Amino acid sequence: MTEWQPIETAPKSGTDIIVMYIDIDTQFVRIAFWLDYEWDPSVNGWWTYDCGEDELMAPIYAPTHWMPLPEPPK
């Protein structure tokens, strides 16, 4: 099994990954990806998830750890 890794090591290529963040002492896990801010290159981009449209993961929900998605079942 893959171990959790610091978010700083996560790929920023738009690849779906599993991320974890903590809110009020509760761990949340979701699939997310890095979205570059195309309209202003001075903005670094952000972690987001697809919820019908791109949704910013607000700084209070910034992921702290990540791991790759597992292989799908066969």
C-alpha cells in the first residue's frame, strides 16, 4: 500500500490524486487535482476537485498530504 506523502511532493500536472485535509479535528479525504491559473501566471494555482465545475479548495481546506489513486479493479 502507498503511504501518505507531503502535499509539497504531489504532481501538479492535472493528474487526479487522493488528498487529505483536516477541518475541526476531522480528517477528510477526496480526489483532487492541481489547476493552474491560466489567466494570471503570477498566481500559482490551487488544489481543486470536480463538482460539476471546478471548485477551489479554500485555504482552510488546503490538503496536507496526498497519495496516488490505486489501480482500478479488473
